[in-house]
Amino acid sequence: MKRKIIVTGDGSKTIQIEDWNEQYHSKHGAVQEAYHVFIKHGLQLFVNTEINLLEIGFGTGLNALITYLEAPKQNLKINYTGVEAYPVEMNEVAQLDYCQQLGAEELELEFEKMHQILWEESSPISDFFALHKQKRDFKEISDSNQYHLLYFDAFGARVQPDLWTEEIFGIMYTALQQGGVLVTYAAKGSVRRAMQAVGFTVERLPGPPGKREMLRATKS
């Protein structure tokens, strides 16, 4: 499928899949969306601790990079697992230029390492952040009671409805520890009902720019 780099509403970039008219991040602002959904309503629930974090849709690595930036501010040690079936190319990563956008040019080497480390191996990026990338379909995740926090950042239900089903959210529910939290940019009623059907307690929260609402689900 044809892909191109586009500039989003906040000046940051993302990858657009032209055949689907779908982006890896919000066209209203890639960085703004990541901070609002995954940091403000996810990561900031944790402080002064060690957590296991699962990202569904590692993609461009933007969420991992921002989490890396924010972890020291909250005194967190993070074991980060990113699952991706179709990795982006390094030339695309370079064009996205996220470190400069975030004012963190000093992290260029760390960000490159996140993309270059071998799949299926855990690698320390720093004393407080280890990354384990898994190249697989989301349905192949078999972890149980392992994660404190889950970033659900799959492509939207409009283009990949099979990723937003009770089957998938059942796998996510199993992967989380008791009291674990899943955050996603999505807010469709069908998504909320699928989460609730497998046992999640679901909250509607104010969405990022361009979206009225988002969802946060807790394994209760």
C-alpha cells in the first residue's frame, strides 16, 4: 500500500496510508494526541514505581519516545513491550523527525536504537527504560496478568474492524494485571461495549484535538 509522510495539525508528522485514507496518528496533531491519550490519561496514573507497559501498534515509535521522555519526571522504571505486525522503515523514521519536534535532539541515538534493536529481544535503552519489541499479529499475544498499563493504538475500526472486537479485548484483558489500565483514542459505542463485554470497567474521557471523547478501561 502506498504510504507518505504528512504534516499534522500541531506541526508534527505522521505516516498516511493513502489507500485507506488512514494515518498512524491523528491528522489534527500527532504529538498532541500521544500526550493527551497515552500520557495524561495513562502514564500519569503511575509515579515512583516500576511498571510493565504494553503498546498495541508500536508503529512510528512516537508513543515509546514520549514515554521515555516522561518517565524520569514521574520517577518511573518502565519495561516497555511494543507489538507491531508491519514495522516502519528507517528512512520513514528519519523523515518524521520526532526528536527535533519534541525539543529532544539529544535523544536521536536512543530513538534510533528503539527502531534498530532486534525483534523478540529485550534491550535496555537507559537505566529506567527497557524495550522489548514483538513482531506479531495482535491475536497472537498470549501474556497473562503481566501489564500495568496498555496503550491501544491500532488502526481505526473503520479500516481494521477486526482489531476492535471482543476477541481482541479479551486478549488485552488477560494480558493486564488486576487493576491494570488500557487507554485508547477510540470512543465508538461498539468499542466500549466490546470492552465491557469482556469485563472492563470503561470511562469516557475528553478526547484529544479533533475528537470529542476517548476511552479508558480498567481491569476490575
